[in-house]
Amino acid sequence: AIVANHSLSRGRIAGVCMALSHGFGIGIYALITAFGLSEIIQRNVQLFSLIQLAGCVFLGYIGVKLIFKEKNINPKGLSLTSSSKLMAARDGFLVAVLNPKILFFFTALFSQFVRTESTYIDKLYLTVIAGGIDAIWYTLVAIVISGFTPSPKLKNLSIWLDKLFGLFFVSIGIIFIVELLSH
């Protein structure tokens, strides 16, 4: 949803920047998992909870930004500034890095491939494959989504879709925070 939002509202390049930085963030988790730090975090429940809380807060932050986003329709097309590219890259990276459940996903996945005799090169291959597949997938999503030319009606509707997605993100963040605090 966030890649689609950046691709539609800020253009193809912003969507691709987000996709690549998300893939980089996924690669970081893959690297951490492949080299065994997942076990350390699994043993430190407080650290895991802190990472989860940071992820919820960031999700809520994105949601609030979408809810209070002003209607900004540029009929002549998008003007992509370097700051919007950086914002897209930042959001993509943080969405990946602030999701500690990815660590458990890679722990489950890599348990099939990482052995005690696995070399550093083997682990780096897994890292590059995981981050690369993620970046390629979301880049394709950004390219396809940004290829659509929204009609004026859809552009007018987009502000309400942003608010709906914003409420969705804030709700998810609040639900996860309540779940965290109840444990």
C-alpha cells in the first residue's frame, strides 16, 4: 500500500526509491538472520518489544501523515523533488527495518538453508537473494502502479483513499500497541 501510495502521489521514481530502500532494509534483516543475531534478539524479549513498539509508532506516523495530507492535485503532472525521493527511500527503509517479524520470517526460512558449515559467502548469497527479490518485486509494483494515468475523478478520490489508508495504518499501530502492552 505504501509503495502504491508513493508511486501514485509522487511518481515512478519515488516508488522505485521506496522499493529499493525497502529491499535494502529486508537485506539487513536477512544478513542479521543469516549470521545468527536472530537468536540474540529472540532471547532478549525487551529488545524485540522495543523494536515492535518503534514499528507501531512509525506506522501510526505514516497514517497520521496520510490522514492530514492536504489535497494537492497537480494537473500538469508530478514534479519530483529530491526530498520526495529521499522521503520515499526513508519510508521504504523504515517500513522494513521497523518490522521485527521479518526477523522471525527469515529465521524460519533460513533454517532450511543455513548450516553450521555454511560459509560467509553462502550467508551473503541468502542476504542478496532476499533483499534483491524484495526490491525487484516492489520495483515492479511501483512501475506498474505509476504507469496508470488516474482520471480527474480518481485524483479527487485519492485524498479520501489516503485518509482511509491513514486510518487503517493508525488502527493497526494502535491494535499492535495495545497487544504489546497487554503482554
